[in-house]
Amino acid sequence: MHRLSARAAATLKEPGIYADGAGLYLRVQSETARSWVYIFHLSGRRREMGLGSPPSVSLARARERAQSLRESVADGIDPIASKRVKRHTPTFGDLADAFIEDRKSTVRSDKSIARWKRAIGPGGYARNLRDLKVDQIQTDDVLPVLRSLWETHPASAGLLRGYIETVLNIAKVSGHRSGDNPAAWKGHLEHILPARQRLSQGHHAAMPFADVPAFYASLRANPSVAARALEFTILTAARTSEALKASWEEIDLASKVWTIPASRMKAAKEHRVPLSEPALDILSQLGQSQGPIFPGRRNHMPLSNMAMDMVLRRMKVEVTVHGFRSSFRDWAGEMTSTPREVAEAALAHTVGNSAELAYRRGDALKKRRVLMDSWAEYCVNGPAELVEPQQQNRLRCVKGRPAGPASRELAADKDRMSAPDPLRTSKA
């Protein structure tokens, strides 16, 4: 290190390359042509980078530049490539927008895209970072953005931090910045920000299944398309997006089956829904046409995600659309003898370990049809009760309405389940 002196750098005349140490050299071509060069090896390749010529670049300045380049090489960064990129260093906003655009095709729900835009898009929580060059962003720039949410909305703050970290990681692998990520949590922000309070995950507000028939009767009095969509969603125990984006191409009226493609399912697996008579009646009322089954105000566009929520608000019911799936599951578990895996299959839930799933290929459509027909009867006609044991397999409706075949079949199943087990009954 430091083999050359300032005088030698100014007076050497013999053509050649003279080492100062640690990769810094003075290349002399003639008495009037000399230059500083930094030589390094990266990924098995020998590279040279010019640092300027004396006397405009002094020996001391050449050593400072060489030291900075050594640090970059130690981090695995090619300083030559980095210098080319720095001329066009993007802003945080440039990379954030590119991140969102690149990942649009990887998500099944528009909610994810909207969440990214709220966090790092124009006018989002990270708006104070968007105009900064990605190689200039430091911890002091990131902290104020996170602190605005950290105490009041910890879950959102955690997502925001992760998005910022991802964008800055993209900047690093693209050669636009080097060094540690100022948005990294482990080993960095965890020592600055207080640990976020872990709140228990709240459940969607659900209506007790005993209240569903009365609510359903009120809902049927509402003439709007959104009300019909909510009816259909309740009867099929579907998710909001599954129902609202349903199209006539997915409906097989002859087989009374609604087939939801894998691209629209949360588990990315095709789901067949048996359609009860009340569900088919709703489809008949709407009339088959091109486009979505539940059209919005714009041509060939479905109702908005908020349409059914607004129906509930106007009816002054403090539950969520998704909560009716819970109402259905509670009813199936408490009022029927339906096996757990059948009830869960009706909700498009995957039940069982990998070995069980590997051997279970069917979707229990026939069993689920009995269940969904009985659920529809319950919603439309009200609760039904089993009578005394001596009148087994007969069903009495609370409101005096006769029970349908699906309810009678489930009642018979319940009677069989409650019969004494001969293997466990003593002869005494």
C-alpha cells in the first residue's frame, strides 16, 4: 500500500504501469500521457477502471476513489457496470410503479393491486419516497413514512415496510444501489421501531343461523339486482367475488351445476356448486344474457364489490356478506349430520393432509346437493324440527310448511346417527 509518492506520480517518464498498492496503478504512456487506473477481479474476470489523470486527479484523490471501488467490489458490485447505470438511476416511484405493473398478472384479485397502490403508488403512504433516487434513500427517509402508521395501523405499517424493502431490493439487484436495505426489519429497524402489537385476527361478522330465514324473507322483498346477488351468494355459500363475477357460461341449467373456474377460486382449483331450486329461480328471474349474471350499471360489467355490502347497510344489518358462509357452516354442523369434509367441501375448503388429498379425487357433489337443497329450504321456509323417536324420518316445519325431500333425507340421517350403537350397547 502507498508505494508511490506525489513527486514520483508527477515525474515518472518511463512508459509502464506502476503499482501504488491494493489495485491502484499509475499508467505512464509518455512524458505527457499518464493516468490512474484501478484493476480488480470480479466473478473470475480481470477488469480495469480509469480514475482520471494527474495533475487534475492527485495521488490522494486517486487513493480515495480506489478505496470506494474496493468497497463496492467487496459487496459483489461491478463498479464499471454501476457507473453506467448511475447515469439513469430511477426514482423510488419509477421502480414502485414497475413492481406493481409486473405483478398484475400474478394475482387473482384486484384487491392486491389496490393494496400495493395505496402503499407505494402515487399519493400512497410512501409518497415522500417516490421522488427520491433509489441510491439516495436512507433509514432517515424510511422512518417517517413508517412511523405515521406504526402505532395506529400496525398491520398496514408492516405491509408497507415489506413493500418498501422489496422495491429497494429490486433496486440493488438491478445495480441501482448498494449496501444494506434501510427498510430491512431483522438486524436493523427492529432496533429502532417498537415491536408491533400482534392483534388477534378478527372474524367476519356473521348472522346467527337461526336469524337467517327471517332476514332472507326481508331480502326477497328488495327488488334490486344486488339483493338477488346476495340471495344467490347465501344459497350457494359462495365468496363475494365468486358470485359477483359469475357468468352464464359457468352455469349448466340442465345439470343444475355452477362450475367456477380455478382462475377465480381462492385455492386455484375448479369448484362445482350444486344449484338448489331457489337458486335456479333467481337465475330464471334475471334472464340469461351475455356477460355477468349480476350486471352493474356499466354494460357487460358485474356489480361492484360493495353492492351487496350496501344492501346490508340499508337493511341496518351489522353483518358481512362473507359472514353468511359462517352462518351456513354453523347450521350444517349443528342442525344436520353432514360429515365435516362434505360441509367444508361446500365452502371450497381443503380438508385433510397431503396423503388423504392424494387419494381423494371426487368432490362429493351428490352429497353436497342434498346439503345445499336443505340449506335453501331452511333459508326460504324456516327451521324444521325432528319429531319424537316413534315418528322417525318424519319432519315437522315450525311454520307449518311441509318439508322438502332434502330435509327429509337429512332428518333420516340424523335419526340413524342417534340410534344406539349395537357394538357399544350392553345386553344387560
